[in-house]
Amino acid sequence: MQIVPSQRTATYAGAWSALGAVPWDQWISHQKGGHDVLTTNLISLSVFVVFLIVPGFLFVIGANTGVYSRFWFLDPEQRAAYWVISKRIFCWLAGAAVFGAIWSLTLWVLLRA
């Protein structure tokens, strides 16, 4: 199955990133010496890979994105392709910000009660 990145998939990837990053941040901030450094680092690396690297590569940048030359800004075709990826990155970050704010407030209300 071929995954075609778009602005919609980038927004969903941002929501996925926030879905995992917000609870991880809450959990890691409440740990008071419960785990050793290696365990905390392995958990952080796993969260980083699952919720940022993989969705960012598959749903934002895309596996079929070609390489850019050093002077990509001089070539109109490469500049247009770079602009498309830049818009998807913006959608990814905006989706993570909006969903992260909503998810953070929801968890705050639920855990406060």
C-alpha cells in the first residue's frame, strides 16, 4: 500500500503526535526518581520514534520525496516541491498545536477531578 502524504495526513499526524506526547509529558513530569536514567531514555526514545519520526516521515514528508540540490532555491521545480512539503509541515505543527491544547485541557480536567 502506497502512502501518499497530503495536508490532511499531515494534520492527522500532528494529532497523533500530540496524542502521544501530551500524556508522555504528563507522565514524565510526575516521575520522581521512580526509574533509572536508561529506562527513562529508552521510553523517551520510543515515544519520539513512534509519535514524531515515523509519522513525520510517512505522512508529512513522504517516502517518495526526491533529494534536493544544494541550491534548490534557484530551481523553480525544486522550489515548488519544497513549498508543498513546507505547507505539510505547517499543517503537522498546527494539527499538533490545536489537538495538543485540546487534549492537554481534557486530561487536566479529567485528572483534576
